[in-house]
Amino acid sequence: MDNASLSRKPPQASELVADEIPEAVRDHPYPEAGQSQSKKKGLIWKLLGLAALAFGVSIWLHLNFNLFPASQAEQTQQNPAPVSSASGSAASPATNSKAGTAAATPDNLLGHLPYQEAPAKDLVGVTSDGSIKLRTSAAAKYQEMANAAAASGIYFAPISGFRSVEDQQHVFFDVKAERRQNASKRAEVSAPPGYSEHHTGYAIDIGDGNAPDTNLSPSFENTQTFKWLEANAVTFSFEMSFPKNNRQGVSYEPWHWRFVGDKQSLETFYKAHSMKK
């Protein structure tokens, strides 16, 4: 063996060309470290996937089975607190203004409306014997109207003016019994007690002095008195109470007229007509 070759140092790896580098030196110097990092990354992605899956399942369960309690805001929205009235209690539909108005509004009776009885101190006679009376304001205008008609050769025959509730008791019930009428039939021509315009002292039944056979009959419309009233009564603030096809369903009464010439008389009749029908 050559002693010179024995004393020579082995060459460094950096001094060798690529083909001369031993196989072990060319391999990755840390193979175990690379494999560990790859395993860690794979584990992280698996954990993230499982977390996303769990979140999705929880949302699905909440939406479909309501397994989780709603937040306070959601509960308030789903179950709003009852609105309280001024007294602090929950409002009731029965206490609304419309229901209250309907409850306080009196109904009609057989087509007739309720009226207060005129005070005796405000009644004056419109006939020479004082048997037929009207309230002061209505009586004054009636006399003017009767005088104007007389000047044209038309003579009124007053039949009935103010009637008390007691008087109406006889007119309605006693006559109903005499004529064998039921209440509905009687109400077509006469109001029940408490429901007659004659109670007000503003209503009067008028006949024709020259045709007494037409008194309280639809045939009164054929008289000269009716024709004059139809043309002139409004000038003296009188109007027919029950024309043909009136909304109260009362029979046509061409002889029945009422005074609406001051605030109280106007309110008496038109407020009554605004009541519940």
C-alpha cells in the first residue's frame, strides 16, 4: 500500500462535484421535521372542518327545533308587552270610543225617535179656546203662517199640537186595542209614548177648514191648504215630518208639520235623526 495515500485527508463535501457527492449527503438533511409539519397542517384543517360542521348543525337545530332560547330582544319582538290604558291596565276592545258611542246612543222604537216632553210653562195656545198648544217660538210662527194663508183665502184647521206622554199612552195603546192592531201596524200611523214629535211642542197636525173629511188622511194632499203649505211653509220654518218614503218607515202624513226655526227646535229633530237607526 502507498504510504502517501494513507497520509492524505479525505476530501470535504464542498470540494466534491455533484456526481461525486455520496448518496447520503445529497438526501434531505432533516426528513423527520418536514413530515411533522405536514401532519400538523393536515390536523389543523381537519379541526377547522369539524368546527364548521358543528356550527352549521347548531344553526339548523335552532331554526328547525328551537332548541336554544331566543335572546331577550327576540323574545320582546315575539311577545310584545300589552298596551296599557291610562289607568295602567291592559286596554280592552270593549272600551273603544266606537263601542262606547253605540252603547250610549238610544235606538229608535218601531221607526220612531225619542223626544223630551216640552215644559208646560213654555206652551201657549194657537186656538181661541187654548186647547191646542205649541211652544212659544213655534206658536208665534204658526200664527204668522195661518194669517198669511188666510190672506190668500186658505183657512187652516189645527187638529193636534202638543201632547204629553200620558196623552200619547191613550193615542197609541187604547186606539191600537180598539182597532185590533199589533204594535208594528199601529206605529205606522202613531208613535209610542215618549217617541212622538208632539211631545216637543214643535209639531202640529193641520187640516183644511173647507175639507174636514180629509183630516188626518193622505187625501189631505189634494186640498188647497196642503198645496199652500207645500209652497210656503218653509218661509215660516215649518217642514213636513213624514213625507213619502221617509227613512223612518212611518206612513205618509201630509198633515203633520214641525217647526225648525230656532236652535233648540233644530237640534231636537236633527240630533234625533243622527241617532242609531
